[in-house]
Amino acid sequence: MKQKLFVLSAILMHFAFGFSQGFKNPVLPGFHADPSVCRAGDDFYLVNSTFQYFPGVPVYHSKDLIHWQQVGACLTRPSQVDLTNADGNSGIYAPTIRYHEGRFYMITTLFPSRKHFYVHTKDPAGEWSEPIFIDSTTGSCDPTLFFDNGKCYFLWKDEYIKICEIDVETGKQLSEIKRLWSGMGGRYPEGPHIYKKDGFYYLMLSEGGTEHGHHVTIARSRFLDGPYTPCPANPILTHFSNQMQNSPIQGVGHADLVDAPDGSWWMICLGYRTHGYLQHVMGRETFLAPVRWDKNAWPVVNGDGTLQIDMECPTLPQVEMPEEPEKDEFDKDRLERYWSYLCNPHTENYSLAERKGHVRLKASTVSMDELGSPTFIGRRQTEIKFQATAAVDISQLENGVTAGLTAYAARLNHYDVRVTRENGKNYVEANLRVGQVGHVGKRLPLKSRKVYLRIEGDRDFYHLSFSEDNRHFEHLFQMDYRYLSTETIGGFTGVHLGLFIQSDRPSDAYADFDWFEYKAFN
Ligand code: 6LW
């Protein structure tokens, strides 16, 4: 009844005020994979997987499921997660966030150990606890928690979706493990979540793999341990159909459901925006869709189980969140939350204090082509068309040291516009790493101690250029976007625009980045 009133009031608002609020997808653009959402009162919180990036599992806050602000991260301390030698196929996989009796829980899996663990907090924007491992079960991924009748249940993806009761204070297994459902027969049944509504337990999961065949299915039972009856309208969300083959959004799946204070239901899920046909570089992003879920009925996602970039639908009352600054002047005592490190950082190689208004990156012998934690900070590419510019003081480089701006997809897939010091002179060059092949484009001598490095993206290329006056930019190289795409390199992450420094020998050299500007054009 409440939902009917919500829809009716939205329609009345539409005609009375002539507007249908609607919103633009993705609600979290750029690499925001495997989203999970919960609600505490009027506040929504959402988490994403992060693999080799640190801090792990960013926490976003919203009042309307459309506008999100990153308020923290779950894994901010090396004691919580060891990402040594992690890459885009390991580290932190899909998380789930849940709220129960005043406490937030985030459960996830660490690869390659495949150990499931969770952390908790009373303040999702603050520090989260030390990890509690569920030692009795390792293997596969996509854990979730479900609280029912004073008990806590742990579910995860194995060859089936499995469940057991745990002691949520210790992670100790309290009941035998049961198999619940393995979906409709699609490959990789994964990403399970349980919801209790109208006396039914609903088990939702994704099948088909996190590529073009991805789809969301659901089943229900009067009993938590089943048997589960599949929804006759499965899949309830997919773009694998003929109807959606030309959609700019593909691979939709890995969803979570949440109800709003007004009784309406919503789905967040992952998907990716291709460059026109099959390939994407930004990783899997977070999308939103309205759900009609009448009493005792099956949920219906956005009317027909698909979603669009421009969503024309009634929304919750919209509450804007502070926008991320386009230009980062590095003038605060901590980095903006959108910056990430690769693996657990060597914190001694980063300083915001040694030169006011600059981030000082100190050379290490870990190169961008290696596993480990090079001196690097990166932020997500959030649109196909973008412009990233970094201003850097290169006066303290030494022979054999290289510093610059990179479009980073993986250690063997990145395009850099970089400054290198040789025989006491500084040069700027384009450096392309494509698997086992490296290529350095034309190398030009630099006269100034400050240089401006730029990478621009469009539907076909990444363009690398530089300037010594921040007005005239000289083009160095343009490189096909496809060699940074997930389809080419595999893995589960997305391109980051990053600042880095590295040395081929031990060195005290450093680079002072004065500012970084990122403009996205959608
Ligand atoms: C994750 C699985 C998936 O564990 O991809 O799209 C895997 N869904 O649920 C890695 O993100």
C-alpha cells in the first residue's frame, strides 16, 4: 500500500510541478564493482570491492541512493588486510555491508587465501574493527550475512550457495553447512543475498559470469534452509538479451536490494559502459534501479529487468552530496578519499608535510611494471572522455629516476607520460607498457624545473602530452584504449589516473606534485 502511495505521490508531483526527478546512471562511475548496500534509518551506506587497491572497501553514504559521498573505508590498516603482491585478480573480492542492532558489518574474501572475514563498527565513517575470520570455511567467494530471529547466518558462493549459522562475536560456526540453491543453471552462480519479506525468504544471486552474459535470478522459500522455488520471471535483471545488445551498459548483475523509509524498494548492481561494442576500461561501475515489490509478489526491476543511463522514474527526495573537487591542490593534511595506493603502501615514501601545498612522492626501486607497492597514488577514471593534468616539480630527480602521470590498468598495462633524468638532464617521454612489450615514444629535453603532464581519454585513444607553461601542450603519443580494457587484460578492476615515481637504483630522489586536475565529460 505504501509503495502505491509513493508512486501515486510521485505521479502527482510530476503533473503538479511538471517534473519527474529521474537520475543518471551509473550512480558511482568508474571502478566500483560488486556493490552492496544497507540502510540505517534514513541513511544508506554502500561498499565496493577493491582487489589490490588500498585502503580497501570504500564506504559511501547517501540519503537518496543517487548522490553518494565517500565517508571512509573499511580496511585502512595493514593489520586488517595484507595485500602483498595482490593484483587485479586477487586481494579483496566482493563485500557485503549489513546493519543490525546498531552495528555495521562488512564481510568479504581475501584472495588468494580465499579466507572469509568481516569487520564491524558503530560508525561507518570511522574506524572498523580488526578482522574476524570464519575459519571453518574457506573457498570461493561472495560472502553475505543475514540476521533472523536473533541469529546470524553466513552465506557464500561455493559450488552451491551455502549457509550456516555463526556466532557473530567470534565467527565460530554454530550449525552444519547446508546447500541452498545453485541458480537456474547459469555458470558461476554467485553474489548471494537473502531478504525476508511477507513471510518468505528470498535468495537472490547472479549467474552467467561478470561479463556480457551476466544476469540476476531470485528464488524464495517459507523456510530459510529451503527448498527454494525459482521466480518464474527469472532473470529479473539482465542485458544479455537481443533487446539490450546495443545498450551502452553491459554485464549488469551482482545486485543488492534495499528498502527506503517510504517503503519503496531499490536495486543497486554492477555493470560496465563499453566504448561502443565489447570492450571497457573503467571497470564495473555501480548502477541503480527502482524495484516494484508488491506484497507476496516477486520483485520487478525497473519494469522490464533492464536499466538505462538516463533513468526516467520517480525517485526518493533527492539530497545532493558535496562534489569531489576537480583540482586537488594537495593543501590538506591528508589525501582526498578518492586516492588509492597499490597494495599496502610504504608510507615513508609519501608526504604532504615536507612541502606545503604539494604531495612529495619519494623514489623506490619498485617499478610500475612489478607486483608490490610502487610509490603511486591513483584515482578512478570515471568517464570515457576525460582530461587529467598533473603539475610536478622535477628539480630533485636523480639519474635513473622516472616520475610522471599514468593511465594504469595493471602492472603490465599502463600508459605513462613521464619525466626521466639521464646524465643530469631531464627529458619527457611517453612510455607504453602492453603486456611483455614496452615502448618509449619520442623523448624531448626539458628546460624548466616544473612540468605539466596530461593524459586525455576518448572513445578510441588515450592521448599523452606535456607543457612547460601550462598553456601550450605538445602531443607525445596517442594509444589505442583497447590495450587497457578488461577484455584484453582480464582481472576485475578499472583504469586509475595516477602519480608515480620509481628508480632503477636506490635513491633519495623525489618529485613534488603541486596539483592534479581531473575533468570528466559525459
Ligand atoms: C565477484 C563475483 C563477481 O566475486 O565478480 O560480478 C567477482 N561478480 O561475484 C569479482 O568481482
